[in-house]
Amino acid sequence: MKLQHEKLDDFEQIITNLYQITFSTFRISKTLVFSSTNSYIQNCYADFNKGQNAIAKEVIRYAEEKKNLQHQKTELNKEHSENIENINELEEQITILKNRILVLRRLLDSIAMILLDYRVWIAKRFIIQNSIKEVDIPAIKTNLEAANLWNSDHPYDFALVSDLTTYIEVGDLLIRFNTGKKFKLLIVEIKLGDINQSLCNIIDSGKSNDPNVISKFDRTTSKQLGRMIKQKERRDHIVEMVAKDKGTDLITGIPVTLVDRKTEPQYYDDALRHAVTGALKEHVTLCIIEECLTIYASTLNDRDTFHYLFHLIFGTQHCSLDSGSESPFELKVMSKLLKHPYVNDLVVHNMNAKCYTPYFLLPIEKVMFDLLFKRMRVLLYLDIERFLDLFRQKGFIVTLHTKNETRFFQKQYPKTPLFNDRAVKITSPIGKSYTIGSNILNKIFYDIMKPSSVIEEWLD
């Protein structure tokens, strides 16, 4: 994930400063005792608000810069320019700006996850589409003004601009109210204009299905009313989820019940810290967790890093780099290991993970920017065969689905994990059967949960 270019400003200095501004109070709270909870909240939210405004400013600036570069590229293509180097350089800068915007949004994702008390299962309910949508600059500008007004008048609550995040896809503002032990959420839609205000009044009055009212609208207004009704339904579903721990999934429409686990999840954060600290001293560190998950931290160059990863996965099997090949082609082939279904790059994959634990909340503050700017890599590799053995040790029966069943699962859920080209069925000690889905890998790779802890969720 490339973030720097000689013709662009120094992004490392920008993102480092934004991180420090946004999480100043949050970080020192680990070592400093505040006079009261309200004092901590007020200071923390003041930092969040400064960070949100500063991040929005950079997002808007980079989005406008990207738009200008895209225009220049379009003009060169229209001229059928033979200067391919200029076109390629513009394309590279555009990609880097996209990457920068994504990193900035993941910083806002971190605030959102804190506001949700790290409840990933709640965060997932805000997602409507799998891909990360483009930023809406006009909406961000309007909604940021509203957020600033709210935050200035309510120092113990916080309003987050949804469009700045990658996964809060319902509402324009997400407002957290602190009401003691359990927080409350308010999801706000900001509607400008007389027509939108009239439609809001109709929806609030319960007359949105009244034929006498609807018949007066033209086609455009009727469509807008339909969109606003759908938005309200989504908001209501999520508020119900937070208040009652049950509701309806926005994507599938399936009723779901969210219940906190009986046992506390166990994480491998200590092993992750050990790995990155070791790599700083020894260049390469391996930490193996529960005999199936390997943390591989490296400060070596890409060639040696991927070469080592290849043999970590495939053992003594010969590869082209064993002969000392240095060709860009060989390195490109080796870098495809990042597409291996059970390999995860802590930076590259996390940046696109949406609602799972955002990168800036991982326990890697010491090397956070070394990883972000490729002075270090952390790769996670799950040995799926040994992972299934761990299920067996916990009393589960592990079987493989048929080819036809596997095709069905892959059609419905393209990221279904496979073993020997088959989807995997597990049956718990009390006879309940499940098919292993991508969610279980996401908890291991993105939420840094120990494999055994993920398995134990099926035993609760």
C-alpha cells in the first residue's frame, strides 16, 4: 500500500500528527488517572472533535487533488499522448491519494469503534454494502458543520460524521449519548430544503402510506419519500439492535439476536507486541499461537520477506528465489502470496476490513507507522489443517461438504474458507452443526482473537 510520492506532500508527518491530535487523551488515559469519568469523556471528545475536523480537511484536500489529477489524465488520454510515463505517473499519484484517503477514514473508523465500546457485532449492523463507497465531499462539509454545532453544545456526547468512515453507512451523523453504564445512540439524517422537511414531517406523522397524501406528489418526490422511509427503517433497526440486542440484519433481512459471550474473548495482543519488538532487534521474528497461527514480523526487504513467507507456508518446496533470482517478475509472483486465503498482511488487509478492529486501535503503537510506511511487515498465516485439529481437540466433529454443497456456499458467500477445495462443516459436542465462514477468519486476522477463543464461541 503505497502512500508516499516525491511530487506529493509528506503523508507520514500528516498522519502521525493527526493520530496524536485525535487520541491525545485516549492514549495518556492508560497511565494518567482523571479526576472523574466526566472529565475524561469531555477531554477525549474534545480531541475527537479536533481530529475529526483535521481529518475532514485532509480528506477534502486529497479528494480535490485526486479529481484534478484525474482530469489531467483524461486530457492526456484524449490527446492520444505518446508520453506514457506521464500518464502512468498520474495514475500512480491518483492511487496514492486514494490510499491516503482510506487511511484517514480508518482513523475515523477508530473513533467510531470507541464510541461503540468496541462492539464489533454492533458495528457490522451499520454496513449496507460490502465495498467501501467513495467519500461524498458536499455531504461531509454539510454534516461536519452540524457535528461541530452539536459537539460545541454537548461536551459529554459526541457527533461523528458518518461519511468520513468506511462502515457507518446509515445516517449522516452518529451521536453517542453517555447515560451511565449503557450508552445510547442517535442516528441523524440531515435533510436540507423545504421539500425534504415536508417529507420528514409526513413520515413522522405516520401518513407516509396515506394515498390522499401520496397522490399529490410527482414521480421524483415519491421516490425521495421512498428513500427517506427506507432510511428511517434502517435507523430504527439499528437503534433496536443497540437497545435490545436483537433486530433485523440490514443486508439479509434475517432476524438476529446479539448476545454478549458468557466467557471473555482471549486475544494474542502480547504475542503481536513480542513479534514486532523482536523484528526491530533481530529483523525477523516468528510467534506461533496454539500451533496453528503464525505471526511473522520482518524488517527485511520485500524479496527476502516473501521468500521467507513462501517457505513458511510450503516448507522445503523449491521456489525460484532459492537460486538467487532478483527479477521484478519473480518478486511480483511471490507477492501474490498476499492473496493466499490464509495469509493476512496486518496493514493492507486491515485497511479494507471496514467494521472489524481498525488498524489504529491494534496494540502496535510502537511500530504503527513503521508498518504503515513499509519499514516493517507483519504477516499472519493460519495453518487451516492444524486449526481444524484444534476444533477436534475441543470436541467438535469436522467433516467436509460435498462439491455441490461447496459450490452453493461459494455462490452465496464467495469468501467461504475451503480445505482440500471443500467447505468445512463442524458439529459441536451438543450436536449443533455449522459451516465455517469468513467471519471466523476475520475475528482471528482483524480482531486478533486467539483461534481457541473463536472456537469457544460455539460452546457458549
